[in-house]
Amino acid sequence: MNKLTAIIPTGNEIHNIEAVIASVNFADEVLVVDSFSTDGTFEMAEKLATKVIRRPFDYPSSQKNWAIPQAKNEWILLVDADERVTPELKAEIIEILKNPDSNIVAYWIGRINHFMGKRVHYSGWRNDSVIRLFKRDFCKYEDKHVHEEIIANGIVGKLKNKLYHNTYVSLDKYMDKMNRYATWQAKDYDKKTGTLTPYHFILKPLWGFFKHYIVQSGFRDGVVGLTIGYIQGYVVFMRYVKLWLLRKGRE
């Protein structure tokens, strides 16, 4: 069977680190890339992982692109700390590594998303997929601050089974994360956004809410779907506020 390295980027993930490492215990190497956690994540990872390395955090794709060449095996499974490899997904990955298709260099993996203690069936998260199983020398992340995805030099397949994903710890912490995303998005959008107008501050946030809550059936997820829709609209608004501040040289 082809050997596998599981890469787990971390930053103050003491509440996740044991479970996520346990979910990738079938990997030949478990490589934790820690951004100088202060909550005990680093110390716990040293006890459980094959190797732990530290690097100051800049933004997600930068951290992941630095981590990928550190893996000693050709095949990589990259798992965020708030994700888990299910037993079904584990079995599918093992079968692929036993006899991989020589033409495929990466695989999309769907995610089963949970938020506020509930599985999210709609709200724009229904068909959420990420490229997480890939060949080290054929793939890298695009240089974006937010919603980065793998650029694959070859054919990308798709796995049948999914990752379990629960990014929610508390609403306050989630809003802190969304504010960071809005800050990073402002940097990405600065290159492709012209003059800021009411369209950006009013219509685009309203569309963000409408798309997630109405078009993508967020209303079927109840209060959770309403919350997701509202937060999506809020993040769009804050993206352009922070872009306006960025262009003014203010924080």
C-alpha cells in the first residue's frame, strides 16, 4: 500500500487535537503544523503525533503550502483540527492507497457540516467539498487568504464518503473567526474590486443573506439556517468596510 502522511494545521486547538489525531491513526506519518499555540495544543500533539513542527501563522494557504513539502510520503491527507475522518472514509482511503489510479493526483472529499449543535442540511453547505487527499508533488494551495483551494496538476477524482466537520465552539468564537475572514477577504478583494459604492455595502450583503436563507433553503435548517444567512450577509458587509478602511490606511 502507498504510504500516507496526514497533515493537521493547528492553532490553540486543545479541544480538538486528541480526536483529530485519533481519526487519522491509520496514516504512516501524522504531521502537526502548529502556529505557536498557547493552550497546550503543541505539548499534547508532541505526545500523539509522529512529528510536530512550529511556524508563525500568516494565513491558511501560506501555512499549508509550507507544510506540504515537509511530508515524507507522496500521498497527503490534509485535515483541519475541526474535522474528523469517519470510519467509512478511512476504509475508502485505504482501498485507494492499495491500488491508486495513476492518472488521478487528488480527490475531492465532501463534508458533513455541523453548526450550533445541529447538522446543517441546507444553507449553502449541503454540497460542501474540499480537496484533501492528494499527491505532494502535484498539488499546492492557491495564494488566497480565505476559501483557499488546491490547484492540482492533473486529474481530480471524488470520494464517496465524507469528512465530519464541526467548526462551532461558541457563537462568540465563530464571530471572531468570521471577522478574521472579513479582514483577509478585504486583502484578496482589493485587487479585483473597483470603486466602492452602495452596491457593495447594501445590495451584496442583502444578496448574501437571501442566497443562503432563501435560494439555498436555509429556512429549512430553522434558527441555525437563519443564523448562517445573517452571518453570511454580515461577513460580506464587513469585507467591504474593511476594504474601505484598508484603502484609507486605517484599521
